[in-house]
Amino acid sequence: MRTGAEKPTILLSFDTEEFDVPREQGVDIALDEAMRVSVAGTERFIDIVEQCGARATFFCTATFAAHAPQVMQRIMAGGHEVASHGVDHWQPQPSDPERSKQLLEQQCGVPIHGYRQPRMFAVDHSTLARAGYCYNSSLHPTFIPGRYMHLNVPRTPFFEGEVLQIPASVTPWVRIPVFWLACHHYPQWLYRRLCLWTARHDGQFVVYFHPWEFFPLAQHPEWRIPYLMRHNSGEAMARRLRALLEMFGRQDATFATYSEFTSQFQATHPQP
């Protein structure tokens, strides 16, 4: 535990994927329409991040990168990091860590150091190590009914073999989730207070969002998006993200990419 005297590091990330939420509701959506939503949401996210003087890590599927090269160029030109989020978000395959790394490096011309499994599902650390990844951010150390049961794993970054595991942040002690869904639904004074408490306590704050959160989902009942996901989407979510980043800015927090954080962590926590 930290004293809070030092400035926390904010690890802001974005799961840059093709929009497949309607498919979870049994609604077919064409790839060009899915990409239209994802590109619009990603552009809005980048606008806010750069207006707030922040940087982020973009966990991209190879499918998104192949269909939105102009967005990938904007991400890299802004000094943000590109990491892997698999190949196809809807149908992850065991070969995705290695294949997506190869595809993204070919498409973007930059080394890919990190991985996040679609839907934050488990992925074997030895598979990631063999593929050449330095870190993995596919762990949500909390209990969410029907999705995660990870109350027995560390809350904060730790090594698993050679790969640094960077879990999504949850509050100290009671592990209250403070991820994207919490930003949609918690009273904002409470959400920001929980985020700041966690950041000060742990020394870092790890949070992630998605493109479709910044698209007006409520205007598309044909997609059958659940209320939990469409509530406060679009501009309402843009305002909430801006307020969160501005709060951290007032605290003089440091925004770092996941690769930068990994390098710093490796230097201060040498492996035996």
C-alpha cells in the first residue's frame, strides 16, 4: 500500500474492436456497419484523450486494424500504444495471440508488446511468452455474476512467469469494480471518488473502455442492446470520460502506456 504522497500512474486503455454487441443478442450486423460504429467511437475517444493531454493504450483486433488504417495511423501519430486484442473479437481462436501479433506488426509497422483477450477471458501466460509478449491485461480481479469470479488473484500487477499481468483496477479490500460499466451507472461523484482512492492506494489505476460506448446506442433499438450497455452511451459517456481524465489531471497524475509501465515495473521488480 502507498501513502498517497506520490502521483499515481493512470493506465488508460481502449478495446479497439469491431462492434459485435448486437450479435450477443441474436441480431446479425454486417461488418461495414460494425466498423462504422467502432470507427466513430474510437475517433471520439481519441478526441477526448488528446484534448485532456492524456495518452492511452489501444488494444486492437487485427480485423479492426485491417479495416481502419487511417484510425491506426492517428493512434500512433498521437503517441499512443498499439497492443493486441486478438484477430476477430467475435470468435477468438487459440492461435490468436501469435497470429494477431504478426498481423498487427505487419499492418502498423511497430512492435506489439501487450495482449488482452476479448471479453477479458483467460489466456495462458506461457502461450503469450512464446509469442513474445511482455505483458497481459486480460484479468478482472473481482466477482461479476455470469462473467468473472477472480477474488483469489492479486488485485495489482504481478509476474506470471516472464509475463507481467496487469489486472483491471478494483477498489482495495472489497474489490468494487471501477471499469467502463461502473462509469456508465455509478453516481459520478462516487465513481470518481472510488477511482481516485484506488489510484492513490495502489499507485496506478487500470481502466478500459470500448468504441461503442461513445456511440448513441439508444437511437438504435433494432440492435437490442441491453439497458446496462446503452445507458449513458454516446455524448453522455464522452462527458463522463472527460470529467474522469480532468480529475486525474488536477491531481497531476501521470498517463503512461502499458509498455512504459511494464518497463518501469520490470526495473523496480527484477525477476529472480
